[in-house]
Amino acid sequence: MTYFLRTAGLLFFAALVTPAGAQGRYVEPPPVVVSPDLSAPWVMQLRNSQREISSQRPPHVVVDVRTAAASQQMRRQYEQPQVQGRRPKDYSHLRIDPRFLPQEVQYNGRHAVGTIVVDSKQKFLYLVTAPGQARRYGVGVGKEGFGWTGSHKITNKREWPDWRPPADMIQREMAQGRILPVHMAGGPQNPLGARALYLGTTLYRIHGTNAPWTIGQNVSSGCIRMRNEDVIDLYERVGVGTNVVVI
């Protein structure tokens, strides 16, 4: 009897205390509130870390940050040459004197609109665009003993031209220990570059280059050398029959 009464008492006591005890043991605890003075530095640090992670990019990925206005020129610069099926090298990281970059200038020469004028001494090529105005490009010209002056018309235009060095050039280079190919297909490694404008019946051309750092120098065997992006721009502005004056 005593055991029965004691057990009943324990059950009655448990019935009284269990709800309160369960409420404190099993309900979700209140959220932890941290002072903004303590939390702000950690939140800012987390945001900065996320920004650094998002800005990381795989190696060898070139990110174009140029303006939309320059996108067309960039597309032309990196167009696919048909002969080799690969893009020309990007030389945009190489330094060039800003005065040799294309720009619109005043032109006081006597030549008619549409004429190409090459100033061999100053290393500039002018395309006369309007009376008193011209588009100016930097060029490389003939080295000592290979310069020339005169007037010819553009008789042919070619994209990614093949290169067939003249026999005298091959012999001249061989005497200096350099072996030139008899023929080299057009492409990014070709010395004629992306475009060629042929002058009269001569062997001279206005053409691109695989060595853009030589612009502004006396370096060629008589041809007028331009950066690839510049000769592409000129190529699209002039046609066969354009008069070219070298002074």
C-alpha cells in the first residue's frame, strides 16, 4: 500500500512539472543578437572576401575591357585567317610611340582627296579625307639604300597575302646567314601581315607586319610597313586605282 501511494505521488508530481520542464528543454532557443559594432567588421570582411573570389579568373584568359565603339576594330584585328585557321598574335601589349597611332589631323598638302601620301622622313602615311584633313598612320619605310620616292596607283589588294621573296633578297639575306623561304603562305607569321596593297608593276607594297614594334623605323626593303590593325583599316577605306605618292 505504501509503495502504491508513493508511486502515485511521483506520477502526480511529474504531471505537474513536466510541461514547464519540456517547454524550457525542447523549444527552439531564442536567436543570438550581436551588437552592430561587433558584427559590422566581420560582415564587411566577408563581403570583401566574396568580391575577391568573384574577381579571380582562370589563367590565360583575356578579358576585353574596351568600349563598345572599339569592338568592331577589335573584331577585325582578330579575324580568322583562312589559310592557317588560327588567329594572329596579339601585340597590343607592346609599346608604341603614341604619335604613330592612327589619328585625324590637319593636312595642308596639295594632293587631292582620296590620295595616299607617304612621308618617308617623318614615317607617316596620310590618307587625305577632305580638303585640309587627313587620317594619319605610323609606318616603317625602307632602310638605308632601299628608300624611294615616286607615284604609283594601287593595282591589287589581297587579304592575308602569300610572300615570295625576290631572288636578290634571298641572296642578300643568305650572305648574312639568314635563310628565307621561297614561298610562305599567308598568316599571322607572314612578314606581309594581314593585308597588302600592291603598287603599280613594282615589287613594292603597303602591307601589314609580324613585327609591329618596327613601326616608325627604316627597316624594310622598300615596302611601306603598317601595323596589322592599321593596314586593315586603310584597306577598307581605299580601292584599286587609288593614287599613292611617296615623298
